[in-house]
Amino acid sequence: QVHLVESGGGSVQAGGSLRLSCAGSGYTYMAYTIGWFRRLPGKEREGVAAIDSDGTTAYADSVKGRFSISKDNAKDTLYLQMNSLKPEDTAMYYCAATYARPLAAYGLLLAIPQYPYWGQGTQVTVSS
């Protein structure tokens, strides 16, 4: 049973930084593709960043250069370092995992339907 728990959300002013964490259990980070997704107010869930078992990463255009995804396999923990935050980054952030592969080769690292395992989310609020 895959279990994901996000933490690190909060409120920050525009230009600030936050680091989200996602602790996993019931599987190994080395075998799974894992990623961060978000739901902006009143909008559908969207992909933010993902990393596969080979270390290949993908980022949404809206966060490139500002967000960085990383994982610590020894701790089964996924991170999302968010810098230069903007009010439009305000959202509920979720981590998700999948054993589906290969995703990177087909440009599917941020494809939500590929991810069956989800955490409960952590709220990020950026004020102007």
C-alpha cells in the first residue's frame, strides 16, 4: 500500500521561498516516478514537476527556473524547492507516485492520469 504525506506548505509573501516535502512508504523511491502537482483555486489539477527513477526531470513552463525537484532515496522523501514565489503559485500542492514506465520518453512525466497514488496535499498561499 503506497502512502504519501506532504508537508511544508504555508503562507509567504511574493518573492519568498518554501520547500515542500513528501514522505513515502509502502514502496521504494528508486523504483517509482514521483512528482508534484497542484490545484489552483477554481481550476483543474496540473503538473508542476516530476522525477523518474533514472533522475530525469520535467517541469511545467510556469515554474521553470524557480522550482526544483529532488529526492532522497535513503529517506524515501521527495522535495520541491520553490523560489521567487508568485501569487499565481497559490494552490494546494500534491505529491503523487506511479510505477508506470517509461514516461519521460513519451513526454508523460507530468501526465496526471499516469499517477494512481496521491497524497492529501499541502496548501501554499502567496500574498502580493
